[in-house]
Amino acid sequence: MARIVCFANQKGGVGKTTTCVNLCAAVKEKRRKILLVDADPQGNATTGMGADKHADVTLYDVLIRGTDPKEAIVTTKYGDVLPSNLELSGAAVELVDAPEREKVLKKALEPLRESYDYIFIDCPPSLGLLTLNALAAADTVLIPMQCEFYAMEGLADLMTSMRLTKNSINPNLQIEGIVLTMYDRRLSFAGQVANEIRQYFGKALYKTVIPRNVRIAEAPSHGKPVSAYSRLSRGAEAYDLLAIEFFRHNHTIDI
Ligand SMILES: Nc1ncnc2c1ncn2[C@@H]1O[C@H](COP(=O)(O)OP(=O)(O)OP(=O)(O)O)[C@@H](O)[C@H]1O
Ligand SMILES: [Mg+2]
């Protein structure tokens, strides 16, 4: 039975998609069955996995037309993908009147659990209905954070959303862990921010830190995760180590 992990942080550009795609590929390489669900209308995870953003059937059809997700799923070398594109931004509006509007994704993904070891959901940078659907569907939340001055800002809002979701629709929701991304050792405040995050989250903070690495940034334009684009890069190595820690990490914390 798959564990469903959503990658959330309403702060934009902190490495949600990059971590979702590259951890997915690293997990797949370790012979686990994995599905990446792209819940962001930007469709970055879809292209990052080398899947087609202009697919005939996407997550939009699953959420709005009740299409069987199996019809939308595409298989790539790096894991299966349930693709999305800009059309999904319409779903955020159209779902507003749907019955149990926060549970539409949960209901769609539940039957897929038996086919995978893990299902990853890449969230958009907002706390709107798409992210709420992801939080409702997930067992755990993995929070990518960038070690910048404003890292902690907005975290309180994310915690509030997670708490509300837990209290109202998903009582078992837990934090999978926090991953520091785009880490630059040369910046002295990066270490300070990391310490602050460690104090707040304790062991839920992953020991593996993702460095700022140009290969990671280049890989999506080739439709590949970094491991396939530049096998020996520091970025590929970091995500490989993250996958190993992800399998062993058992410090999920209550929200
Ligand atoms: N470790 C890294 N080293 C270098 N560049 C990175 C790294 N991680 C992410 N990036 C780059 O930073 C940008 C933002 O990353 P990403 O798209 O993963 O963030 P996001 O949180 O998903 O953004 P959004 O909130 O828009 O969905 C991208 O251009 C990505 O290529
Ligand atoms: Mg993203």
C-alpha cells in the first residue's frame, strides 16, 4: 500500500518541484514503484519528469470530469506521472462548488494505493484548494525549505493550514520531514537559518542537505531528473543520499 507524500510550502521557488522530481527518480532507481502527481497548473513536475504537458488526459480531467486516473497516468523511466498543465488552474475554481471539494483528489488516488510503494504530490505555491486537496489526500507532508533570510516567514501559515486539514478532514496527517534546498555553505547566514529550522523541527529535519548546484537547475530543460542528466554531479549525489535517508527516516512528527 503506497504512502502518499505531498511536497508543500506556499512560498514560491523553494525547491518543491525539484525535490519531488529528483527524489521520485532516486526512489524509482532503488526499485520502488512510484507515481508523481502534478498538482500544480505550472506543470513543472510534468516536464521535469520528461512527460508531455499537452497530454490529452491530465489531472484536470480526473478532478473535474471524473476520468479514471489510470487513463491519465504516463510511464517514464523515472517513475509514473499523472500530468498537469495550465488547464488545472480552472479546476481550482470549478471545484469550489463540488461536494466535499477538499476530498476529490483523495478519492481519485485511493484506488491507486495498491499499485505503488509511494505516491508523491507536487503542490503549487499557494494554500488554495489544490494544496488543500493534496493535504487531504496525503499521509505525510515533506516541506522543502530554502535557507534564506525569509525561510521561516509563511511557515506559520503552512502549519495552520496543515492543522486545519488535520482537524477537519485528515486526522492522520503527519510531517514527513523538512529538506533544506539550494544550500550554499559560503553564506554564513545559511548556517544560522539551518540552526533555526533545526530548533523548530528537531529530528524531522533531514540530515541530507541539497546544495545549490547548476546541474540541478539545468536538468529540467532536458526533461530529465539530475541523476539522468548529470550522474556524477553533486546534485545527483545529494538526491541519491536523500532517497536513502527517506527510506530510513522515521521521525515523522505530529502537526
Ligand atoms: N539545488 C538547486 N540548485 C540550483 N538550482 C535549483 C536547486 N533547486 C531548485 N533550483 C532552481 O530553483 C528554481 C525553483 O525551484 P523549484 O521550481 O523546484 O521550486 P518550487 O518551490 O517548485 O517553485 P514553485 O513555487 O513555483 O512551484 C528552479 O529554477 C530550479 O531549477
Ligand atoms: Mg513547483
